[in-house]
Amino acid sequence: MSILKKQVPPTIVAIVFIAVIAIVSGYVYHVRIVLNREMLTVQPSGAISSTSNSVATQTPATQIAEKTVSTSTWENFSSFELGYSISYPKDVTIVDTGDPASLTLDFPKTYFSTDMKDDVVVSIYAAPTCEPVAVSSGPVGEVAENIMVRGINFVRNTQDDAAAGNRYHTVTYDAMRNQSCYRITYFVHGANGAGLYVSDPSQMQAMQSTHDAELAYVTKIFSAILSSFTFLDTPPGQNEATHIEASTTPQVQQIYFRTRSQ
């Protein structure tokens, strides 16, 4: 008994083949759309990051620049021995330098969100005289100028320098009172450019602009610290010796009595 085989018309085979190709192509296109959506995810901050090894786009610099400095929860340092009072943020650390005539404030790295995390230090030093500002080998920056902050006259010196991939920015504010010098220094040390961390031009620009905005915000904080600086007088009815009893350093005692000499 013979088995009869029916031949499928070529036109039907062609139609089926085209339909299969269309279905497969549509599925591949759908998969590509889904993958592209999953590779780009929006972060809570509004920044877009990729699941690849590229560096995430940082928070827009404009948002950082618009931040305001609030001093309502700041700490206060007051020293009748040294004759001044100054306020600073709670997250800033007082560094023990072993010198009773100075106050050093160290900013945490959390003020910077990129790999460009600068060292930021503010110091207040009381001395009989204002030592000359050391001139660096690089650009000196602004010429010394007089500025008035809350009724106190300061002489401001600004220096900027760069060497071996490092960047240095130093600003000193000197105020004289009764033949004694009070120097407030704002010092920033960091990497000289985002190119030391990333090579992609767009990532480099994003990192640099974010860092610059964050550093500008830190500078705003320093300006608020500077504005909080005030001179202190001996409280009425109290003996001067009471305020220097805890300090046996001749230099501190000399500064203390000198600032109160009339």
C-alpha cells in the first residue's frame, strides 16, 4: 500500500516563512527596548546612572549652588583666655594640635559626593604679631586687601598653587586688636582636576562641575564661620586671673592680658 504525500504549495511556504520572520523580529525589538529601559535607572536624587562600569552622573551643580547655609544648630567656641568667640557646624571636628593658642576645625569628606574629596581646614590663631604670609612657588593670587566683617577690619591674603596633581588654596584673614594678631585661615587641598579620576569627557565635566559647586558651598560655610567671629571682653565683676587659671602657657597669658590692656 502506497502512502500519498501531499505537496505544500510554494506560496503557502513563503507566507509562513515571512510570518515567522516578522514575529521573531518583533520579539527581538521588544527585548532591546526592555534592556535599554533597565540599563538606565533614575536615582532618588534625579541623577541617571548606568548599570555599566561608567561613573554615575552627579547631582546637577545648580541644585548644589542654590543650597543655603543654616547656622541654627551650630556649635560655639568661646575663649576668654584668647579673647574671641566663633561658631562652626556640628559635623566639623576640633583637632587637638597641642597649641593652646590655636583652634583648628577639620571638615568631613562627606561634603563632597564625587571622588574629588578635598581636605578643608579652618584655623584660628592668636599671636603677638601677624607673621608674613609665605609666598608659594606658584601663582600668588589676590593682592592683600582690607575687608570689613561685622565691624572687624581684616586683611585678606589669597594664594593658589598647584604641583604634582595637587591643588592648594589658602586664604588668611588677619585682625589686630590691642597689639595682638588674630589670624583665621581657610585652607583647601585636593586633586588638580577630575581628569585624574575619569577619562571620558562628559564624565569629567560632570564630576568637575559637581565638585566645584560643592566646594563653593563649603566656602559659603566658611564665610558664615568668619562672620560669627567676635572679640570677647572680660565679663563684668569677674577677675581676669579666673579666666587664665586653666592655662599655664606664657604665650596665652601674654595674649590674654595684652588684648585687655587699654
